[in-house]
Amino acid sequence: MGTDRQARAPQPTVETSGDASTSQPPAETSDRQASPSVAANGAGQSDGDSNVLPTTAPTGGEQTIPLGNGAQAARSVPDVVRSVRPAVVQIIVATPEGSGSGSGFIIDKESHIITNNHVVEGATRVTVVLPDNRTARAEVIGADPLTDLAVIQIPQRNLPIVPLGDSSKLEVGETVIAIGSALGRPGGPTVTTGVASALNRSQSEPGDDPSGADVVRLYDLIQTDAAINPGNSGGPLLNLRGEVVGINTLGQRLTESGVPVQGINYAVSVNTAKAVAQEIIADGQVVYPFIGVQAEYLYPQTALSTGLPDVRGQYIADVIPNTPASEAGLRRGDIITAIDGNRIGDESTFIRLLRSYDPGDNVTFTILRNNRTSEIEVTLAERPE
């Protein structure tokens, strides 16, 4: 939930929703601290029917989710804040361990609110504080720990909403604005600005299990230097058109050796969030395909430091028995370089490609084994709990 807590460094290889994990440094959430390891409408209202953007849900299929008032010209930061702030909410949660807070934003006339899973996880009561200081009891519609996203809903209707943008059009260096209830301070949300520092990042999310069993590998993240602090989790990261491009989720504070880090924060891309939110609203959950491997992406630094081949792809560190991977003949040491002919240029691409399929689909992996390239067909299963 949205409280400060220390998290241990994740283990190098763990199972994730895309069956991928890497050795990139982990981060702390905006309300949780973690040490790195080696190995997130312009206050206007939508008609709810027109002005929608097609998206692909994690299990495939065309989905739509309202965009609010649609694309707008770039505006000043104060203009964006004035238009969006009425739809940004504070979320206060109660759990058996205590209470905490986070942020969220309203996305449609039915008052669905996107936030982080870790904000509402384990909550026995969720209360939303609207910008005018009204409060409302919220229902958790569904959550997806694998993307750290959740959708909640309040009874009020026809409230201001925030338009959802297209994170694939975001450029490195573009100005972004983070809005959220930093530190849970009363009197309205905090606004910070920065730039999109990098795109398509992947990062381990802090977990509580020292064995690393609960580590989730987030993908398709936007890195930003806009300040994100405890309480910001679940709040929107916006462009200068007042569109959400990300959901503020993680902040890195220390290197593995304890050296302070500045200006490295992460937001889940809104394109990921739209697909997940759409499926949660429709079905209450998100279903993912599953192959059954523990893997890490071979970035040049990883290959050089481990002595593995200097090849871009997903290195299989382990194959789980009695899974699609083992049945198809994938082996430890294989390097997956393409899925159905689509080259894997980074870890986010691998997970995004895999999640575009449905359980039961047949996919062809191009693999490198003993310096020889071959193709293996794998029938995807549904990811188990």
C-alpha cells in the first residue's frame, strides 16, 4: 500500500507475467524503498461513446477506453494543472497493518479510477478524497500485480476526467508533469515537472519475500526526473497537452552499494495501463499467456559481465518442468532472439510481444543454441496464480 517501507534487493531471475526477468537494477516504489540488484481530462467530461482509442488488451483483441476530450495543443504547465487537477484524487487505505495513502485519477463518466496495485493491495477499506475534499468509499474493481495497476470505482458519476494519451508517441526529452498526493499532505496534490529521461525501461518492483519469490518485473516503463515521492503512487504523468502518458509507480533512491541516486523515477506507460484497465473493467482480472521460463535479457553489459554470448535476446536461465517451454523442448542456455519473426530489441519488447497473445496460441521462437539458430513452436498456457 502507499506507505514508506524498506524492500530488499530482488534476486537475478524470477518468473514474471511475460516469463521474463532480467538483471537490471531494481527501484523503490514512490512509497517504498529498494536497493538495486545485479543481475501511472483536462477536467472536461467525455461523452463516453465517441472519442475512443483502440488498444490491444494483454490477451489480444480490440478494446476501447475513453480518451476524455481528445488530443489538444501543447499548453503551459499551469494550464495543464488547472485542467487536470479536478480529476486527480487522493486514495486513503486501511489494512490490518495500518493505513497509508496514494494517488489516482478518474478516467470515465462511471468514475473508474486508475491507481497502483500496491496502493490498494491488502486494503480492508479504500476511501477516495476528491479535489473539493468530498470523500467517497471506493470499491476495488480489480488489480493486476504484474503491471502494478488497479482500478477502483466510487459511486459519484459525471465527474471530471483525465484524457489518456498515447505513450508510444512520447519522446525522450519531452516535458512531463507529475501530479499526486506526495507524502499525503492535505490541501490538494503536489505538482512536479521534468522530462521523459528514457523509454521502454524494465525494472524490478520491491517485494517483501527475502527469497525473491514475490519480485515482479515491470516493463515498458517511462523513466523521468520529475520528482516522485511517497504518496505519488498511482498519480498521472502528463504531457503538455494534458494527456496521461504514464502512471507514477517507482523511484530509485540508492545504488546497490548505497550511493544516493537522484532523478531516476518510473511510470508505467499509459498504453500498458489502458489495456489492463479495459480488461479489469470488463472482466475484473487480467489473463496472461505463460511459457514457463526464468530468463534475463542479454544487454551488452550483462553479456560482458557474465561471459554469455554477445547476442540481443532473452537468455533462459531455467525451464520450469511440465510447462509449455519444457514440453516444446526449450532448454537452459537457449537465447530467444525473436517471436514469430519479431526481433527482441530489449526486455520490454519481449514481454510486450508475449503478452499480445492469448493462452492456447501457438508462437514460434527463434532461438540461438550452441551458436546455431533454430525455430521452436510453443503452445502458450494461461499463467497460473
